[in-house]
Amino acid sequence: MKIAIMGKIHSDGPEILKKNNIENFEINDFEENYLINKLCDVDGIVIRTANLTSKILSKCENLKIVSRHGVGYDNVDSNYLKKNGIPLAITGTSNAVSVAEHVMTMFLYLTKNINLSNNLVKSGNFKKKSELPDFFELYKKKILILGFGRIGQELAKRCLGFDMEVYIYDPFVSKNIIIEKNCFPINKEEGLEIADYISIHMPLNNSTKNFLSFTEFDLVKKNLIVVNTARGGIINEEALLEAIKKNKIKGAGIDVFENEPPRQKHPFFELENILLTPHNAALTLECRKRMSVESCTNVINYLVNKKKLNKTNIVNLEI
Ligand code: NAD
């Protein structure tokens, strides 16, 4: 059996493939014709962020499984896989903690103006601390979490640990589950009106594109800090820019962009109260190891020992 690994992953996963006598090789050139040539006889593909189009997939005659190193799969033509009965796996148990910690980091950094304090001390102005602008606590503040899946739930736990009031907007999760987890279900509009913090944890699709846009930023509180670690485009970037520039909100933390990488001189780069990271919320060393092992284990279990397969990792289980 032969597995292609598209993009560099931590060595722990390929080592497990090797132990199971499964040949594997890494590809780092994602040009379409090159990929067609390299993938035409593989039994499985482990993939990071490169695109797997139907044109490429249709040439993979032996393909039995595609395994995403991560949980979002908008870079893979999932319709093609569904039509052709090929499972698409994700690393559902690996990412949530790492992303939730990233959100807490952004909240704390922006809330406490850490950059200003750091600059003050390093510029020899320790004694001028009373001149710093006010900074705040998370304690007793209201957070609205949009999307209560794996990451949303891990974030909720951490916010409850900080004694925040946690409000959830997710029409696909029952109110009882939300209440059992000590959170409050809320509708979108009310949530926007009361939130001190918003964090986005839903997929990008037709109903979530521009979920936070001009209309929404007119409803929110002036002290709002909004964080997007889900997918670019769920927040409309023009609307966010306007909200920040016109002081409609206090700040934003952005890990994901409408176009990645964002263009040079993107207007976000000039703003002190937008904190930016390069789509690396899930790239802690621990998480990279877990994703590498889980993505390869999905392949091994599917090909060699289906009984061990974690079926919740298969996004097109209906096939
Ligand atoms: P998940 O599938 O476990 O949860 C998504 C939740 O969103 C579900 O509970 C679903 O009911 C809810 N949802 C769907 N449509 C909705 C809507 N219109 N309104 C409100 N809720 C809606 O996914 P997850 O693992 O928690 O991942 C969440 C997001 O984070 C995904 O977009 C994923 O791609 C992204 N992600 C980003 C990184 C990163 O590095 N920045 C890492 C991992 C995941």
C-alpha cells in the first residue's frame, strides 16, 4: 500500500505508517500536473492545506481514503469524494485545545494592552505606568461563542474557568446540551447586543459567509473584542476595518483571512488594536504531533483494521 503525504507533517505520523509496513512519501510541489502524475497510483492521501480538486482526484484510480491533517476541509473537493464513495477523514480529537488556548491568548493580550506595557518597560519608562490607558479583566464579562462544536466547547470551559458568562449561538446544538455545560443559549441578535467578547467557531459556508458584517457591527458594544480563528470571510474584512477605525469596537484578533496569505500592505497591518497571527492557532508542537498521528492513524485503521476506525472522524460517513 502506498500513501502520499501532501505537505510537511510531524514525523510521528509517517513513523506509524512505516511500523504498519505502509509505504509513504511526502509531496511539496502542488502543481496540478505534477500531482496527477505523483498521485495516480496511491491508496491514500494525507493532506495539509494544498488543494485537492476533482480533476486531480479523478486521476487517482486506486484512491481509498483522503485524510485531512486538521478539521476544516474546504481545500478538498468533498463532493467528488462523496459521489465516488471515498471517505474523507479529519483529525477531530487533535485541534480543539490548541485553538481554544489561542483565543484566550488573544483575549488576554487585547484586554490588558500587553503590547503597551511591554513597550513602556523596554523603553525605560517603567515609572510612567499611570499614563497607560485603562485595561480590564475577563472576570464576569459576557462572551458570545458562535458555533458550539469541538473548539467552541473547549473555549467555553476555559472562559468558565475565568468566571465569564458564556453565551452560545448554535442553532444545530440542543439548548439542553448548552445548559448542561453551564452556558446560556442565545439568538444571534441578542448575543451581539450583550457581548463583551465574540469568538467564531463555525465552518465557512453560504450561510456563515459575512456572518459578522456592517449590520452586525452596528449592533455591538463599543468595548467588544472579536476573535476569528475559524475561517476568513466569516467576518467581512471591510466591515471589521470600518468598525475598528470608527471605534465601534475595541479590538480584534484574526488568525484567518479572506485571502491567505493576506496581500502586502493589508489595511489591518497598520492598526494597533488588531492582533494578527498566520493561521497557526492549531500549530503548537503538541497539536502538530497529535494531528500527524491522528491523520495517519485514520488511514491505517481504514485500510487495515476498520474496527479501530474512529467513525466520528469521517465527515462523509453516509457513503
Ligand atoms: P465542529 O464541526 O466541531 O463545530 C462547528 C460548529 O458550528 C457545530 O457545532 C455546528 O453546529 C456549528 N454551526 C454550523 N453552522 C452554523 C451557523 N450557521 N451558526 C452557528 N453555528 C453553526 O468544528 P470545530 O472543530 O469546532 O472547528 C470550527 C472551525 O474552526 C472550523 O471552521 C475550522 O475550519 C476552524 N479551525 C481553524 C483552525 C485554525 O488553525 N485557525 C484550526 C482548527 C479548526
